[in-house]
Amino acid sequence: MYPCTKEVEVIEEVEVIEEVEVEKSTTSRLDVVKARGKVSCASRNDVPGYGSLDAAGNNVGFDIDLCRAVASAVLGDPKAIEIRFISASERGPTIQSGEVDLLVRTVTWTTSRDAHWGNYVQTMFYDGQGFMVHKALGISSALELKDAVVCVT
């Protein structure tokens, strides 16, 4: 250890100018949802099968059904939902700010998002890519497509 080479004045009395009491919120998200009477979900309306509007203007799709399932479990009413349509860039800020209760929208899981946005639930969908080629070409691996022209739609 290095010896202290400078003398320091010891303050024996401290005047408290203002005492501020900080109250930690004890209201859980579940209590907020129950008091509100509906589950607020962030989703989208432009991906048929996941989140879209049907011909009558109703929210439909897997993501919407997930929101309805939570509302049914928590409130006993699958119709007790509010869907807020958000863009991809709004996903993190919307859930972090508490503007919505659930983010039911396509989101790739990453450790940094998990750390910053909150807890992810079970992965619901795994995706990937594939190539269709004529069987007569005898291609068995995408690696064999080196220098090939590929059409992407």
C-alpha cells in the first residue's frame, strides 16, 4: 500500500440540506394489468399468419393469439386485449418503457436484447433458409452452388 502523503481535513458535522425519500414501486406488472382490465400487446399488422388484419378489420394471427391466451389466463377473457402496432425499431423502447405488457412480434433472441429488454419467453419459431434446385443437377449441398446465379424473391 502507498502511504498517505497528504493530510485531509476531517469534517465532523454535516448539515442536511434536504432529505428526499425514494419510494420503490411495489406494483407488479400483473397487478397493473388486472387493474386496467386488459393486456396491452405490441405487435404488427402486416405479416399474415403472425399479426395482420382480416377482411373485417380484426387482429388475427399467431402473435395475436398469444396475446389473447395471456389475457385469457390472467383476466379470464381472451378479448381483453389492446394491440399497439409498432415498427421493428420501436420494439426495445416500447417494452423497456413499460408502454406495453407484452411484445408479441417477430424478434430474434440475442443475449444483448435479453439483457436490455427483459426476459424472453420460450422461442416460438425457428426459421432458416433453403435452396430449390432441379433434381437433375444432383446438388446435395448449398456449398456446391459456389459461383451460381441465385434468384431471391
